[in-house]
Amino acid sequence: MEILSPEITYNTDYQPQEISFNDLLLALYQGCKSSDGFVDFIQAMQNRYNLSGVAMTAVDNVTHQLSKTWICGIPESLLEWYLEEDRMYRDPMRLRLQKQHLDRFDVLSIEEPGKTLDEVLDLGEFNHVAETRDMFDLAGLHIYSSANESMGLYLHRNATVGAFSPDQAEELHQLVPHIRQAMELYRGLYEKSVEAMGLAQALESIESPLLIVNQFLRVCFVNRPAKTLVNTCDQMHITDQTLSFSEPEYQQQLARYMQSVFTDNVSIAAPPMITVLRPGKPSFRLALSPISTGADDERAHCLMLQVLPPNNDESPEWQCISEKMGLSKAEARVCEALCDGLSIKDIANKLNRQESTVRSNLKSAFSKTGHHSQSQLVAAIYRCCR
């Protein structure tokens, strides 16, 4: 077995042999916990169905790059050609599967009887692939799609072996729920792999609240102070092991940052901050830091959220807010109180105004500054008045 990159496992040890359907299922579910993933399963698929090649690939939906792949029986030269100029993303079979979202394998000889591959898929630049591989029939399955990636399984048959039979196609359809279940299990174990890093004990000793989430906002680790905070905070929630915020703006800020780290692979030197306002209570800040799950892999797989105490510095005064942000005295005083963590009702009581007046002042401040939420406005004020 040869590893071409951290994302691609290429099996070069293929030896044809007979394999039963039960052995095929066993190889599939063993792949959930294997360090090699599903490489044994795709070899078992090749044996079971006399395939010339098998590929199980996940493609990043933004960068169009392969994120994880298991391949058997496909020449390295062909794989390299696919990797050039993101051809994997434009593969006609992949696009067909994503469009259809079938709950079964799409077997071309069965679904489009009497038609050639070129007639079904409009191969274009991929036509020489079929010619080089002597490709006679093709079956594919769309396994899953997420915000970050989509995964499919592709089975190639050459002219010597011939097309898939109806019985083989039916057996492939029976595999579909097993494949999707196994991949869901694998993703769950992969996402939680941070717990196996030996970090838990060290992180538990940190006195400040701290959480680690994966790219799907699934909570991989939460220390005791963070549990206490979440249980008493009306802004942060952990439901079904997933982190969420009551205020959509905080959720959006976190999503934008995670997009830059996990999808755009942007390296950020200093951890950004999300200031979380709590009506009637001191605000707190979330410092966001990407972390990887292994010493040999520098890519970020998880995100550490460290909850910092409220800023002990005095809140910006309304005179500075008025000058720096171009606001009237009334608008600036509302913003000053907002920076103190006060709610609309508390601001109205403090300034002896009607709540409707406070809301009107705040709306005017939004309009003048170009911000659309309290958290955005407060963050901008702190940047300008520090």
C-alpha cells in the first residue's frame, strides 16, 4: 500500500480472489475503525464484482480538491491527471450523481440500456479516460453531502468483463444503506479523534472555560468550567453534542471563521475574538484557535474555543464613540450602555428614555456605521476607541 498524500490511500497490493457478500460487509464495517479506512473494502468490491477499478472519493465543495480518497485498480498516472486542474470536481459521473441524489447505485448499463458511456455522460475531455481504461460500464453512488464536502463511490468495468448484470445491480442496491451507515460511523469516529490525542487531561487543567469542536460544530471536548458556563449561560448551548448560539450573529461569525480555516485553509496568526453580549450580565469573549489532530498533519481539523473573562478595561465613553463613529450624543450614549452589556430595557431605564426611543437610536447607529447587529457594532466601537 502506498500513501500518495495525507488524503489519498492508493492500494497497489491488489490480488484477485473470490469474496462472499458477508465478507464484503465485514470489510466495509471494519473500515470504520481502521487507520487505512476503507481500502480493504474497495479491494473487496473489486474482487466481488470483477471491477477494473474502484474509487471512493470526497471532494471539497469550495476548493474542489480531494479531501479523502481510497483507490484500487486505477493507474497512478490517471489519478494524477484527475488531480490536475481539479478534474475530479468536474467528473461527469460525479456531477450526474450529485444531481440525482439516488438512494441506490446508478448503473449506467441498467439505467440507460443500449447507450454508450459517451452518450450517457457527455464525456468530453474525459473521453480518453474511458478509452485508456477500456471502460465498458460504470456504476456510482452518491454517499453523502455536507456543507464542506461530498463523497461518492465509483465502480469501473471493462469490455473484457462486460456490463453489470441485473442481479449484480440489485446486490449493489442492497449495499447502499450499509455503505452510508458505515461512512457515518467513520466520520463520527474521525471527528472525535481529537480525544485520542492525549489532550484531554492537559486541557482539563486549564481554569478558563474551553471547548473543542470539529468542522461540523460537534463538541469533541468540553472542560468543567465550560460545562458550568454553558449550563448557566443563555447565549451558548450544547444540544445533541452540537454547539449553537441563541444570537444568530455569533453563529454567523463562527461559521465565517470556520469557513476560512477548514475550507479556505487560511492561516490566521492571532486568534480572533467573538464578543458575546448578555443582557444585564457582563459580556465575555471567545478566542478561536484552529488545531490539528496529529503531529504530521498541519491542517486544522478542530477549533478550540477559549472563553475569556469580561474585559476589565473601562467601556468606551460616549464622547469617544460619538467622535470616532460619527454618532449623535443620544446615539453614542445608547452605544456606551450597550458596551456595558445592558439590554434595551436596562438602557432605557438608565437613560430615562422609552424603549422605542432607544431602539430608534440604535437603528440610526446601525445605519450610520453600516453594521447590522449589536455584536458587530460593539466590536467596531472597541476597535475604534481603544
